[in-house]
Amino acid sequence: MDILALTLDELGAFFTAEFGKGMFHASALYREIYKAGNRDILNIPEFAASPAFAEKLEKRLILAPGQVLSTFREKNLVKFITGLSDGLKIESVLIPMAGRNTLCVSSQAGCRMGCRFCETGRAGLKRNLSVSEIVGQVFNARFVLGEKIRNIVFMGMGEPFDNFDPVIAAIRIMTEQKGFDIALRHITVSTAGLVRGIDALGRLNMKGLRLAVSVNSADDATRSFLMPVNRAHSLQTLKTALQNFPLTRRGCFLFEYILIKGLNDSETDAIKLAEYIHPLPVRLNLIPLNAVAGFNYESPCDDDMQNFAESLAGQGVFVVKRWSKGRSVSAGCGQLGLEC
């Protein structure tokens, strides 16, 4: 029984089928694992009257979040490397933001999207992560690193919609009130633009879950150069999927735009981007390029960032400039995978 892969209802059903027990014991175990990081079943009060059951359960219990092998720190930002059971490694990043912590989780070991500005994409896809390997990153952040986690962003290694079912299952576990209790509105899933994933997520109608899209150019040729996924899902195809997506009444999409000197940072690029966004409700995160081996372009200077942001704002686009964090420990956007 891999408890990090089960919702509370699934755990209760397992207890009923295997042991003839119910939600009373399932809730107690779930609380101890997810609230306290405690797997000492024999010392859980609800199991004190059933030591034989507790011993049987202990033999069946699997709690395998992966081993935190190393951590890298830049001020309060922490990148941690998790070793998986088959020897592969993944990276996760804990980002302090205005009194609350955001955990950037990985959904795959490697990635097959092949985005030129991304170290993970250059490594290629090794395999999808299991539900417990995704949830385990939250478990380790809380109970190995000792950090409180308020927000989750699927912006680590991998394309979440390329591992759709385990990602959705992990989100359901993260939001369980008697477990981690992370509100759905505090979880963001970021995609390179896999339309089938956007459509599938829309059909689930998970109200509050935030959708982010890595855009990086409103010109098909440029975006295809940067992101091979655009050859299969053009900008117009992507926009149509977003127009059909069931946002909440005041909801918006997050667009991520990596600004690259001399490639996608001109006034013309800004105009095309604003035209592409309209009339979608979008909050655009403008991010300077982080250095990646083999991609011979430069990051823009501060003035270039400011000018591009002002041009977009002047055309009615809500822009947030995201100055890079974690560069010194290769934890910035596009840099994950160097330590794996």
C-alpha cells in the first residue's frame, strides 16, 4: 500500500477491502502521515486497541517519497535533489514569496518537449514520475526540510500534461483537507502548450486550479524554433483551446514569456504578443533568459525588460516582471536538470 499515492477515500476503501476496517482508522493514519510525517503506526492512539491490525498494516505500508540527496541554497531559496528508487534524480525548488513558500515540483524525470532554452528539455525524457514521486516532493519539503508549503507550481522538470493522470491524481491528494490541505486555487499547472492536456483539464472542471502557458513568442516561426511543440500545436490552435477553457468568472490564465535578447524582445514582438493575448484574460510573467549550455543567446538588460513590459502595459496587458532567483544554484527558470 503506497500511501502517498492514495486519497483518503481510496485509503478507506483499501482498509475496508483488506482489513475490514473503515474511515476511522484510515483518517488517523492519513493525519499522522500527511500532517505530522509520522509512520510509527504502533504509537498512533487510534491503533492502540488493535495492535495486531497495526502490525499487519505496518508490513503493508509503503512510504517512499524518495531520498533527499542534497540541497543548494541561495538566500532563502532552496533547490533539493531527490533520488528515486531506480537511481534517477529529480529537482524541486522551494521559493520564498512574501511570507509564504511556493514549491516548484517536477512531474517527469527529464522532458521530451525539447525547448531550446530549457536544460531539462535538452536532457530528454527518462520517464514519467509516479503519483507518490510527485506527492513525495511535498512530503520531503515539509518533513525533511521542515518548511511550510502554501503554493504548488508544476513548473519543475517535465511537461505536466505529458504525464496527465498521475499529475491530476497527485493534485487530488495534495488538496485533501485531512492531508496536506493545499487549496486548489494555490496550485498552478504549467504547460508548454499541449492542447490535448488543456482540453482534458477543462473537461475535469477543477474550479480554482490555475493554468499557466509558456508562450515565449507570438510568431509561429520563432515559437517553433524555441519550442518544437508549436509545430504540432500552433499558436492559433493553442488560443482556441484557451478560449474554450472553462475559467471561473474572475479567473485568468498565466502566460510565461522568457525574454531573449535579439530574438523575441523587439517592439514588434510586443505588439504581436498583445494582439495574440486579446481578448483572453491573461496575467503575463515576463522572465529574463537564464543561461543554458548550447543556447547561444543573451539575457536582456534591465532597461530592455522595462521597455518590453511598458510596451505591453500600454496595450492593455497585465505584466509582472519576474527577476530571476536561484541562478547561482541553477534553480532559475529553464535551469533544472544540471545536477541530475
